[in-house]
Amino acid sequence: QVQLVESGGGLVQAGGSLRLSCQASGRSESTYNAGWFRQAPGKEREFVASITWTYGITYYADSVKGRFTISRDNAKKTVDLQMNSLEPEDTAIYYCVARNTYEGEYDYWGLGTQVTVSS
């Protein structure tokens, strides 16, 4: 089993920055990649970004490209999401995720951290 714990959410004004961090524990070394999803009130959950543990290959949703940066520290088993130029539309609960395989559903989810961007 793999456990994921997010931190770093909060309230920020539009144009500001926040950094989310995800601490993995358990058998996280067995996972292929990790990343972030988010869910805004009244909306479906959506993919934000992901990164592979071994080679650090990254993927981003079009809505966050150029503003968000995902990174990982294999030794610490952490995955961070640096969010810049935040917009009110980025307001959501952000979930850390991890997956055992190259594709398909994500196997592990954190409880989430709230990000609120005020206009």
C-alpha cells in the first residue's frame, strides 16, 4: 500500500503563488508516477500534472501549462507542485495521486488540500 499526504494549500490573491507538497509513504517505490488532480465546486475532477519517478518525465493540463511546475525528490519521496500566476479558476481541492502502471486509473489518492484564489 501507498499513502499520500498533501500540504501547502491555502488562500492567495489572484496573481500569487502557492507550493503544494505531497509526501509518499509505504511501498511508493513500486509506483510508476505521481501527480496532481483537482476538483472545483460543482465540477468534475480533472488532471493537473504528473511526473515519472525514474526519469522525471512531466505532463501538464493545458490550463496550467506555463504557470505550474511539478517536481519530485526520489530520496524524500515527495512530489511538489509550484503554482504561479494563480487565477480564481484554479480554486479547487488538490489531490496527490500515484499509479502503479504506465497508464490507466490512478491507484492511490491523498485526502486533498484546499486552494482558494481570490479575485
